[in-house]
Amino acid sequence: MNPTAIHMEYIFLIAAFNAIFFAVLLFQKIPKALHDRILISWLIYSGLYTGIYGLTYNVLFTRYPLLSAAFVSLLLLHGPFLFLYISALVREKYRLNVKDLFHFIPFILFNIYLLAVSLFPEISRNIRLDHVETIHEPPFLFKFFLTITALSGPVYFLFSIRLFKILDINIFNNFSYSENINLEWLRKLVYSFGSIWTLLMTVAAIHHVFHIFSWIFCTHGISLSLSVFIILIGYYGLRQREIFASDTREDFVTDHKINKYSGSGLKEHDAKRYIKILESFMEKEKPYLDPEINLPRLAERLNMPSHYLSQVINEHFGSNFFEFINRYRVEEIKRRIDDPAYKNLTILGIAFESGFNSKSAFNRVFKNTTGLTPSEYKRSLYG
């Protein structure tokens, strides 16, 4: 074994150790949400995958062609794990069900095929990933499953992007803030790794069709990128809290509940009553000063069903919950900036006292609401 191979082996084993290490840390987390349990399974699988690859890659693809094909089929599991992990984070009260098993069907069928062809040497001898010791065309079904494997990553990244859009809708309909719940870290990982994965799979496809590059070059690139991705997922996932965890008796109004409120039982006279109650409460109690106010919490304080409160805000005030609460915060800031009692505070200090919990969110919301930055607005008052 040459020195470069030894170094690569160490890299994969270190990555495997880190994946298992983060899985152990997550296992000790109390309480554990569903997304934590999915991530633990994903980390253990990835750690074993990377460790086995690091120990066997120098012989796996040349001496054990069918086993190496089965090993490659394991790549079909990363997309489903990613999809289920994000689903558990972005969907309220998400539970695994029988339908989720369909995500694993391609992996199962690929291995059933490999098991079946192992009984027919005249077919199985043409199944190789390194294009050595055969001049025959690989079987059609084998090429089909390799194509499915190559496409699996990009397809699931597109699914993930769709889930992020659902999350954005749910955040704006339920929260007055987005920091630490918008999964910005995971979005960046998915976007960057999605591009890298697609590039590597393209290189692998070029290799398989035109015999350019070596197969080890392709598998090293895929395994290394997977190692980095899963370690980062483990590091950030360890600190990721449940987004739709509610300590109230009301529910969040999430994507499957906000289809233009079709079938809503809210009567017009009740809606008018709720509007008056809401406006009076916002004026007197100022719940927007709570940086973590959300729809269920406000609904509970109003003794009002969450979905009715959401409907009133959307249909009467023409905004979502995020915009509704932050408009009050901006008005509070504008009032305090012009109040001598707050002259000892900076604009950012006033923003924090008015319910904002981050400088970036404050600047963005203030500019979107007033058309001016906070400093521009203050200059407009005093010249």
C-alpha cells in the first residue's frame, strides 16, 4: 500500500469515528425528538459505511465485484435519511409511517437484483465497477440501478429544497422571529453538498460510460464529501432544537392547515369579535415585546383557537403572523426613538427592548416596513 493510500485510509477512519462519536452524544441528549433519532441512525450508518470503505476500498472493487456493487447501493440511503430528517424538523407532529418505507424501495430492489444475478455466473461476471476482466456490456438492469443511484442524490436535494419552502411558510405563519429555527446551517449544507454530489455523480457516470478517470477516484470523492457532510450534520444537529415544540394547549398552524381556510367554522360575527379582542390586547398588553412570542402562545393568552387567530390575521390584517407582530415592534421602536426617556439607549438597544432578538432581523424588518434603515429613519427625525 502506498503512502497516499495509507493517508486516505486514516482520513476515512477519522471520519467514521467522528460520525459514531456524534451519534453517541446525540443518544445522550434528553429529551430526544424524532429528528434526533433519525440523525442517530444516519450517523451510525454513515460511520460504518465510511469505516468499512476506508478499510476495504483497495480490494473491494477489484476482488469482490458483486459485493462492491451492493456497497455502492448503500448510497441510495443517504437521500431518504436526509429527507426524513428535514421532514421531522419542518413538519409539526411528524411521525414515521408505512409510506416512508417507499423511500427505501430502490435500495431494496437493487440488492434483490444483485442477489438474483449472483445465481447466474454468466450474467454476474459482467457486473463490475472498475471495467477490468470483462469485455462484455454490463446488464441493462445493472446500468439502470446505477443510474437510479446517481440520480438519487440530486432528486432528494430537490425534495429538501421543497421542504425548506414549506418551513418558510410555517415560520411566517407561526413565529415572530426566524433566527435559530430557519435551519440556515442545513440549507447551506444541502445547497453546497447538492452541487458537489451532482458533480461527483457526473464524473462517475463519465467514468462508467467512457472509462475516463479511475473508479477509486470517483468513490474517494463521493466518500470524502459524504464524510464531511455527515460530520457537519452531526455537529450542528447536536444543537438543533425542535422547531414546532409547543408548551401550550393550542396547535401551530402548519402547511396542511392553511389552504385558504377552506371549511373554516369561523362565523363573520365571531371574526369581528376576535378582531376587537386582538387589537385591544395588542394595544394594552403589548405581547410583541416578548421576543419568543408565537401563534399558539398568543392564541392561548387570547383564549382563542390558533387557526381562528391565524385566519383573522391573514384575512383582516392582510399579513402573516411574522409581519403582524413585527409591524407592532417597528411602531414601538419609532415611538421610543422619539421619546426622551429612551435617549440613553442606542437604536439596537431599543430594538431589543421592543421584542427583536437579533440585529440582522431588526435591520431587515425595519427597512422592509419603513423603506428606511434605522439610522436613516432617526436622521429624518432630527435632520
